[in-house]
Amino acid sequence: MAESTLISSPAPRLRVQAMKEYHPPLGSRDALRLDFNENTLACSPKVCEVLGQISAGALTRYPEREPVEAIAAAHLGLKPDQVALTNGVDEAIHVLFETFLEAGDELLLPVPTYTMYEVYASSTDARTVTVLAGDDLAFPFDRLAAAITPRTKIIAVANPNSPSGTAAGREQLLELARRAPQAVLLVDEAYFHFHGETVMDLVGALPNLVVARTFSKAYGLAGLRLGLLAGPAELMRWVRRVLSPYSVNSLALACLPPALADRAYTDWYVSEVLAARTEFEAALDALRLRRWPSRANFVLVDIGAQHAEFVDRMKAAGVLVRDRSSDPGCDGRVRITIGTREQMRSAIAALKQTMNALGRQRGA
Ligand SMILES: Cc1ncc(COP(=O)(O)O)c(C=O)c1O
């Protein structure tokens, strides 16, 4: 008799058994990468200089997060005990949920939104309550506020949101924090640099506001996995209990100060993307493709029933884009990251070729 039939393997928690595995569609990405909202070019050359100087000896040490947290806090005008560095914002979300969500609690989410909120919530014993945005994909403030209950423990708002690119207003966020004092309001500002508006200045002033930022987008450091969480010291001390002391590696820690210091580089990259977005949106309009107004480095486009073929044909033309059809309220919609103007001109050429092949070239 085979050993496996004699010994049954240990069962995970029921919630874990019910989870689906999440596989981001990475695979071969040797093309124009307009599928993950990354920086499509490079990080600051100052970061590369620092990386090149890291010695073998430095790698023998465990990473020390606190001094770099103090630098990040100073950059944001916060105190060190209000900031925790994390292994990407994904770890920040995961740790925040593990810290606050108990059985019977509710995570309140406007959808469509960033996939990982639901993934991380599904491994806790809390319930996820979703509020679907309308056809305009605008932030569904009234319905979200109406869905707050005494059990609401976290409200997670990506601002700007992905995949829609739309944003919530500062007053709306403040009002949510006021109406749910029993809950943590997580404002995920992963795309802050492209939006330019923030509630970071309210960290510490509101007892339940927590803000996340990533280095994966404008800074171009997605491969290093670096994010941060900022909140009142009284909340952050609970988060630190759950957070691994070593989850941010020493290469990422070494790169953070030069990345923050080189504002000229991020300013240049952001202005390049915003100029490219304007051109790209005009091209979408000329093709009479419906799009949603974006405050981020991507645009959601309505391709309709041919969405899967569109994504395949764009790939064949050397441009990777992301099918968001399975997101709530997003049937037929494809998200396209905005890179530089030069890259987006190639993308426009691929787009026209693809629409032609799909028999849908109109005007333009
Ligand atoms: C809204 C939002 N938050 C967080 C992340 C993940 O950021 P990180 O790479 O820092 O884990 C993404 C990535 O696409 C995102 O869209």
C-alpha cells in the first residue's frame, strides 16, 4: 500500500481550505510591460549606484529596519513610531488584516478594487462586505458609508483605485473615518505620485487612519519589495507585534534613502507618465473606445466581448496589457499601464493594429 494512503496530510484551517490560490499572470514578460502598473523604465540612477556598492560582507548581517524607518518618517513629516516599512504594500495589508480582523468582524471594500485585500481577508476569520461602484466606477461614498456596521473593523480604500483609476475625495475619506471610529480606515496610496493628493498629513490627527505607500510604482523598485504603513503610534505598535523584524531585506533598506532623496527623478518620471497618459487617452478617444478618467499610471478601457482576443493580439504585437474582465463590474474591460511617451506611441500603434484585426477600427 502506498505511504500516502496510510498517512493523511495535516489539514489547514477551514478558511485556508476555502481559499483560492492567487496566481498573478506573470510568465514570460519580455515585451512592453503595460500589465502590472510598474514603472516601465528604471529606478533612479542614484539607487543603482548604492546597489552597486553593497559589499558581500553587508549581506552577512540581518537587516536593520529602524534607522531607515526614521528616514522615511522624516521624509513624510511623521515620527518614527508612526511608520513601519514592509515587504511591499502587500505585506502591509496582510499584517494589518492579521492584526485587526477577528471572527465576526467585517472588512468593508468598495469594488472593483485591488485583488489582494480580499485574498488576505479570506485567510482571516472576518467577513468581507463589498460595495459595488456604479457604471462610472466613481468612489461609491454614500453606499459605502451606509454599509458601515458596528462590526466594520477595516475599511480599505485604494486611492486612486485600481483597476478604475478613479479617486475618492479627501472629505469623503475623512467622513468615513469619522463615521466608523471602531474601524481602521486604510487608505492605500500606491499611486499617490500620479494623483498628487494625499491624506498622509492627517496621520496621527485621526485615531483610526492608516496610510500605505509603495516603492513599486513611481520609484521603480517593484522587484525589491518595499512598502510602508503610516498610522497613529497607538495603532502601529500592534502592527509591529505581527510584522516580521526582517521582512524588509537589506538591499531594499539600502535603496530607500537614495530613492526618497532623488525627487528630481520621480518628478521627471511622473511628469513623463502624465504627458503620455494625455496622449494615450486622446488616442483611445479617437478610436472611440470607452475609458474611465484616471488619476493613476494606468487607464481602464472597455473592449467588450473581444477582451480576451484583444489581450492576446496586443501580446502578439509586443505589448502586455491586463484583462480585468473577471473583476466585479468590469466585464469586457482591460487595464493598460501608462509608460513613457515613446513607449505609449508604440502601444498606440499596437492598439490600432489590434483594433483593425478585430474589425473595429473606427475613425482615428
Ligand atoms: C492599490 C495597490 N496597492 C498595493 C499594491 C501592491 O504594492 P506592492 O508592490 O508594494 O506590494 C498594488 C499593486 O499593484 C496596488 O495596485
